[in-house]
Amino acid sequence: MLVGPNCVVSIYYTLTNDTGDVMDKSPEGQPLSYLHGAAGIIPGLEKELTGKVAGDEFNVTITPEEAYGRHQQEMVQQVPRSSFPGDVEVQPGMQFNAQTPNGPVTVMVTLVEEEMVTIDANHPLAGKTLHFEGKIDAVREATQEELDHGHAH
Ligand code: ZN
């Protein structure tokens, strides 16, 4: 069957950035399954897979707008170094959860200075052009339960 709304699609994929570094990859023998049309994967990849069938390969470049969005400067903040617990060694690349009025978000430390720490709440892949290469392993109709839940089981 063709990949379209209300299908569960299983894909093998490798995600690389503009310089060819592998950012993510489906484990050997464990394809990623998602419910098509339910925002389970980024819009650009979903668009690319629409109409394909099991066995088809794909190799697509996706702009930030069709992936994790632009990097938003207002989501970058500076906080005093003293606001971190004293026993935590704050280093660039460190991730932690912060409570916000909209619920918990994952933020990453991007710069550590003597007095101030710069943190970034953007998705780590925001602002990045993504390259997906892979193969469709299987396509099937979603069950009623999957449609009710809005995700693949
Ligand atoms: Zn469920």
C-alpha cells in the first residue's frame, strides 16, 4: 500500500547534518514506526515519504522550516552562574530540564563564563538543514487504537 494518512510506516534512516556528521540513526533491525499524518515525524520527511511503498529508498535534504524550525534568539538566555547548585560542574553541552509556565523544557548550556552561563532552549536541531537517507521497511493500515492514540504501537 502507498504511504498516506492513517498508515503506520516503518523506516530505516540515517540523519546527517550539512558537514556529513551522523546525528541520528535507526538501530540495526529496529526501524522507526510512526503514524503518518499525525505529526509523529518532521513535516519535510513526512512529505517526502507520502506516496512511496515498502522497499522504496529515500535521500532527501530538508530545510529548517520543514524540520525543527528556525533557531530563535529569544530562547537563548543568560543566567547567573550562582543559580546552579554549587556541586554541579556547569559545562557547555550539558542539558537539563527547566520548569516554565508552558511545562518542562530541555535546555542546553552553550557558554560558561565567570559570572554568567548562556543557556539555549531551542531544539538541538533547530536552524539546521537535515539530510535523511534510508528505506521504507513496511507500510500497513493503522489500527483503530493507534488512530485513537495518535501514534503507532
Ligand atoms: Zn498508544
